[in-house]
Amino acid sequence: MTAPEIDLAFSLEPGTAGDATLPEPLADPAVAEALWCGHLGAWLAQLLPELPASLRAAGYSLGLELTGDATIAELNQAWRQHSGPTDVLAFAAQEEAPPAPAGVEPDWLELGDIVISLDTARRQAEAAGHGLQDELLFLASHGLLHLLGWDHPDDDSLEAMLARQTALLEASPS
């Protein structure tokens, strides 16, 4: 299946990239946007056949922000009333969007925003024994599924969502 077009608003909070001499490409403002578009496009192409008609489009617009623990903790408190940082937050635009007319597939669809804490992603990658890139892809795929309506209020739905993420990650460009 052909990957849909992606209009990505990528941002990196100043000071969060760290002082690494070889920055993680997915967090490098010079190349990250193109890399993320490739991953998101591959994932959406894989997901398209199972999406409801209201979420099928030729192109998708979304935001992806890499931030630090302090900023994501503020967002977590403001939007979820949870104290402290978290790894990823997703703010779905489609929860309040008007439905598309019956039988009409929109050309472009605004999905919302994914915010990932680079600080937390680094800690989790180290604890899991894999690289930052793997952790960032895992968190972004989780956020994308949330933008598309997935949720995990119980262990069974979390297991299903994690299995879907694994399939998405296998479809990632190398």
C-alpha cells in the first residue's frame, strides 16, 4: 500500500538534545523531520486498511515535539492531572473534529500532536538495554495509535496496543 503524504510540524525544545557529539538523527533538527515523515508514513500505510472511514485520508498533518521532563510534566499536570513527567502524550485533534461527509474520503486530515520527553526516553532506553532511536520510535508509534483512537484502560487493551506497536515498528524504514 502506498504511504500517505505527511505534513509534519517537528520541533525540538531548546536544550533537550544534550551535548552529544553524535546526536540521535531522530532528534537532530537538520534531518529529523524527513526521517519522522518516513516512519509515520509507513505506519499510516500499514494502518489505513483497518482505520474507520472517518480517519482515512490521502495525507495527514500532525505535530511531533521532543521536549524535556519539565515541559512534559507541566503538560501532564495540566491535561491529565498527573504529577511528574511521563514519556509520551498525545493530543488527538479528531476527538472534537466534525465527521467527514458520508462516502467522502478527505484529502488531508489533522491528527493532533505527539509530545515525547527526550529525558524520559533516554532513561527508558538505557533501562531496556536498547538505543534511543528504538525508544523514540516505540513512543511515537504509541502516540500515533492514541491519535487514531486507540486506548489502553485495561491490561488486555494495553497488550493489544503493544502488539500493534510491534507490528508498526517492523514496518519502519531502516
